[in-house]
Amino acid sequence: MYLDKNEILFQRGENGELLGQEIELLEFPGKNIKAKPLTRGQLQKINLKVNSDNVDEKLSADTDVITLGLVEPKLSDEEIKNSKPNFASSIVTAIVSISLGISQEEVNDNVKTTLLNNEMELKKK
């Protein structure tokens, strides 16, 4: 049996916009956001920033995820920059999880692995 096209593509509204979905934040049980998944192109651009040698670009990657994916609550760019790190991190994890189709736990595990690998690379230098 072949994959159905609807299994491959993100759901879109009549206007072509990606549809948002309600997600409970793993680190804050009972607290939900509404977010839309990021496309492959958006994820690839953000990944380039994450892997950049430019510190400012690395720091803006999380902001990009929130700006592109968060539907509710609506936050301005300034509010995103001034948000509490624990909430911002949890929101990013939730958006990445729906974008990649994996659990928030898996996202956290992948981030921890990446951080450990980066730390080991730094120690080698």
C-alpha cells in the first residue's frame, strides 16, 4: 500500500496557511500553546543558524522558531526576546516536535546529545 499524500503533507487551511494545533508543553503540564509546524525549508534555514560560527545567528534560531511557529499566545518580537528562558525553550521544543513528527522527549534527548557532542569538541581544542 502506498502512502497517502495527506500523510506526507502538513494540513493547510483554505488560504494555504499551515493549520495550528494545540500542544501541551512537556515541562508545564496543563499549559498549552497553539502552534503550526515549520516546513522543511524553514527548519533547514534555522539549522544553518544553529550550526553557524556567528553567535548572534545561533541566538536568533530559537526566536525564529517561536516567530514562525507560535500561533497562541501571540507574542511580539520584543516579547519573545524578553521571555523567560524556561518557557521559550519549552515552546521551541513543542514546535520542533510537531514539525518533525517526534515527541518532545525525543527533541530534548537530541538537544542534550548535541550539547554533549559540542562540549566534547570544545574540550578537544
